[in-house]
Amino acid sequence: MGQAAFMAALIAGSVVLLLIHIVVQAFAATRELGSAWNAGPRDEGLKPKGVLAGRAERALRNYLETFPAFGILALTLIAMGRVDGLGLIGALLWLAARIAYLPLYLAGIPYVRSLAWSIAAAGLLLMVVRTFV
């Protein structure tokens, strides 16, 4: 597998992780508010108030904050032919740290969760650096 194909696989993995976040959040909310709420239009404005549903929602929002940047940087590196070195390491760091982040957040583990977020952010920075170097 070439480096561009490997980066494309990381992009696909990031989309799978997005879907996992969405499913986890939906299950947590449905568990609390019921399937009728989930299937309905949700006009009543009810929001889950439970710990797990709240964590799942916040983890999803947090993922969505960096997911577009990852995708743009990964595609930029592919287009520039710079899918190597710092760019590839950064992409791997971002995805691995984001995979670790979700269960850490759901379990309410402080500090280690923040470390995972920091590693993911460092991965994005490495990707940025590779676009210039």
C-alpha cells in the first residue's frame, strides 16, 4: 500500500470513528429518553440530562471540532505529494489519540483524556508543519 493510499485509509478510519461517535451518542440519548423520542421530530426540546448521554454528546462535539481540520490537512498532503514523515506521523497520532479519547471521556477519566486530546492536537500540528516543509 502506497503512502497516499495509507492516508486515504486513515481518512476512512476517521469517518468510521465519526459514525461510532454518532451511534454512541444516539444510543446514550435513546437509552435515557426512549425510542419514541429518538424516532420522533424532537419538537418538545427535551435533551438528555444523564451523565453518559452528556459525555457522549460532548465527546461528539469535541470530535467535530478537529475532524474537518484533519480531513482538509490529509487531503492537502495527498494533493501535495507529502504523505510521509511528519505528515503521516501526525495523521497516525491524531487518529490513534482520537480513538483513545472516546472511551476515556465516556469513563470520565481526567488528565489522561486531556493527554489524548493534546496528542491529537500535536498530530494536527505535525500535519500543518509538513504542508510547509
